[in-house]
Amino acid sequence: MVPGPAGSLATFPMTAVRRADRRRRYPRASTRTESGEQGSMKLGTAIAEILAAEGIEIVSGYPLNYLFEYAADADIRPVITRAERTGGHIADAISRVTSGKQIGVYATQHGPGIENGMGAVAQAFGESVPLLVLPMGYRRDEAHIAPNFNSTISLRSIAKSVEPLNDANQVAAVFRRAFSRLRNGRGGPVVVEIPRDMWFADVTVPLDYRPVISTRSGPDPADVRRAAEMLVAAQRPVIYAGQGVHYAEAWPQLKRLAEKLAIPVTTSLQGKSAFPEDHPLSLGSCGRAIPRTVHHFLAESDLIFGVGCSFTPSDFATAMPEGKTVIHATVDPGHLDTVVQADVGLVGDAALTLDALLTVLDELVDTDRDRTAVAAEIEQVHDDWLAEWLPLLTSDENPISAYRVIWELIAATDAANTIITHDAGSPRDQLSPFWKCTEPLTYLGWGKTTQLGYGLGLVMGAKLIHPEKLCVNLWGDAAIGFTGIELETCVREQIPVLSILFNNSYMAMETNAMGLSQSKYHTMEISGDYTAMAQALGLYAEKVTDPADIAGAIRRGIAQTEAGRPVLLEFITSRELRISTHGGDTYMSPVPDNFR
């Protein structure tokens, strides 16, 4: 429990006793009375009992949605945000940090509520996050009258499935289908739209809802043997691990494979923390910005083994080099051969796939291969790269370098007990190459689509699930303009996260793309006193302008979160353009041809 605003103890976090009690109460949702006779209940009550039976502990979003009342009655905590989109981001993180074992649930008002929340659904779709979206809908007699917003029509392109609930007695069937799609296969948003005139309808048939089954599938044994033989024969293989490793909880198998064959491992940004980055075989993570080790070993590789990944092209992902032998292990066959052509495809759960590979490899390879030479090469390339960046990471320049803040944050925190995320733009590219994860699910990486303001909601959701961990969000002054008011939600909902803001009063990444409009109309200049704003909202906040004060401010901020208070640390930073690409190149934004 954490101290409330007035010093009282908050009872919001779900205790183990309350979880156990609810599972006893709702192991199987039913409308039957204790005597066994068939009773009736309101649809909202039935929905809440189904959610409880599925282990849901939190519903986030924005009113008016009657679910919040019914959820509270079933001891499911409603978390109310200041904007619809952030409610979706919180639910998104709940699914991520539990590997989909607890599904994030996102509820909004009909019409303008879900219209404002579409970005959260699109973000989860792009990131393959299992997210249950429960928007209200217009009354059934109004649902198809223009211009009323219809979620079952409008969200179809950014959801795994959509379905309206138009008959109270179909509630079990509709939610069974929804949860089955959430708990099986590749993740994605699942939408159940509930018309506002349905909420108080009676469920008059036996509810008799049981939690859905969750299944896994494995790859073709013949393909597994081919892949194992290719891995054994490869001279310079590299493993590229995606977030499918997180959802399958296949971290031990990934580590065992790497160690058995002495294979270097890199991850996608979404897969970051799937392999310990302090391990001698770790190359670090991919993304727009990368450590030199990633570029060096991918370029020199003769085989790339992608596991739990899609190889989807993105401006915020590392492109795989051409001309390599590729083994692609994915849970979704629709991802095979989309851009990167595979020589072998292994379709199935990442853990089952790696288990099968390891079984065959135990037949082919008696003992673990010596990793001395490859580990030494990784260390040499990494150390040479880091030596080039250390002057910036330890810089005393003023305005402050964002890299200096990140370096001090690394020194002040225990990575194993920290969950960290970034926002879009510079904070992502500045953080990801240098932050080394040592435990799974301690980094919330993202980047298939990059909506500004996403990071704060993610770290709030992470803190709700892991109140014992330090949860940190890095963002810039552009991102805080989108979701900064949610700092008040952190205070009101008692979510003590550490938010680190890089404020350079400028859209630095667009420097070379918007030079003309900036010179004529000052289009890239933004401003604000965010420390004053945060203090007014009830946070502990500091503004830091001197590099000598960075470390102390971070220590004080961490101490405040441990005392139960959300924190904003605002660092006045330089207009930094440099990021680590292909080993430390200076990054420049693209310039339109007509402005060159």
C-alpha cells in the first residue's frame, strides 16, 4: 500500500488475499442461486462476473461507461484517466508486463469517447498487444444512423476482432469468443461494443461462464531438424529475438540456445529484456538507434535466426541485411516471407519452438560450444563504441546533454528492479542503446507506430501491476504536450511513477526537415514550465539546469516514489541530434528534396 494524498493508506492495490477471495467467489460465473434455481442478473453484473472469472483486476478508461460501476461492485478496480487514449495505454501495459496472463481491459464512452480512444487501439494493434476494448455504443435503434460512430465498423481495421453485444443472453458466448481470441495466437485488440440500452437488460438464461482455454502449437518436426542442422553448420549465426519470447515466457530456452551454440543475441525494441544484456553473448537491442555490436554482427552474419518476431519493416526497427540465410520462428504464419524471405519457417509458440530445437541440438552437439572468441569480439566492439560515446554520456555541457541524464539514471538505479519505457522520438533513440536490461519484462519497448504521449500510460500500467518496482518514463517536451495532464491521474490514482522530461523547447528531430517553416514562422519552437505544472497537479517536481545537480535530483526523485509520490524531473537539455546508428553516426532528419 502507498500513502494517499492526505497521508491515509490507500487500499487500491489488489492484495493476495483479495485476489484469492475473488477467485473463490468467481471461479465460474453463474446466474444460479445457492439453492440451484435459475436467477437473473443485469447484463452489467454478468459482464463484471465474467471479467472476474478471467482474473481481471483493473479496468481503465474514461466515463461514461457503466462498466466502471459494475466492475467496482465485483472488486475490480476502475482507473479513470483524464483522456480516453491513456486509459488504453494503461491497459496495454497490464497485458505486456504479465505476458498476457492478465488481459488489460479498456472501457470508454460511446461516440466521442471511443473516437478519442482510437489511437490507443491502433497502437495496441501495431504492437500486437492483447487488449480487451469495451466501448459503449449508441442505442441499437441509433447505431447505424449517420454520423453516429459505430465501433464494430470503424475499429475493424485496427483490431483482431470486433463484435457487438446485442442480446443479453448471448453475453457468455460473446465474451468467450473475445477472451479466446485474446488468449490464443498472436496478440491484438479485441473489441466488444455494448450498446448503452443493453446495460440494464436482464440475463435470463444460465450464465455458466468458465474461463477460456489457452492453447499453444509447435512447429513441424522436420523443419525443426532442418533448422537445428543449419544452426550447427553456420559459422557466424545471430539470434534476433522479438516480443513473442516475452509472451511465451521463453527466456530460459532462449538463453540456453545461445549458450549451447555460442550464438550472439540481439532483440527487437519490443523484445528488449528477453535476453539479459549483461550476458557475454548479448549484442543489445535493435531499433532506429543501436549499439555498434548489433550492426557489426548482423553485417558479418551468415545466418539470422528470428524467433518470436515478425520482421515487419519500420522506420523504428533495424533492417535485416540482405543475402543471409534466415530461419523465421513466429506464432503467426501470416508473418512469413512478407519482407524478409525465410529459408525455414517454424510456426508456433516461441517456447515450444525453442524446446523442440534444443531437443534436436542435444542429439547433434554433445557439449556447449566454446564462446570465448565470440564473447571477446562482442566485448571489443562494444568497448570501442562506448569509448566514443563516453564523452557525451559524461558531458558537463550546459544546456544539459540528455545522454548525461541517461548515464546518471543508469548509475542510480537497479536495472533488475526497474521497469522503464520511453516516448516517441529522441528519448527512445537516446535511451535504448545504452540501457542494459538484466531481467525479463523490465523494458517496455515500442515502435511499429509511434504516437507521442504513449510512454506515460505504459509506465502507469506497469506500476499498477508491480508497485514494488521503480517505474520510469522518459519523454520530451513534445510528448508531454499530448498526455501531460495525466500526471494528475498519477496523483489521484496514487501511482508513484518517476517521469523524466527532456525539455529543449524545440522539435529537435525535425531540424533538417522544417528549416524553411522554422525560419519564417517558428514552427518547431515549443515552450512551457512543466515543473510548475506538475507541482500544481500535486507531484513532487524539480527543474534541473546544472549538470552537477543531475545525480542528486534523480536520487531525490527515486526516494519520493518510494514514499508513494509521483515525480516529474524536468531537465533543460540541448537540442541534441546525435544518435548511435551503424556505430555512432550523427543522425540527421530527412530533408525534403525541394528544400535541399
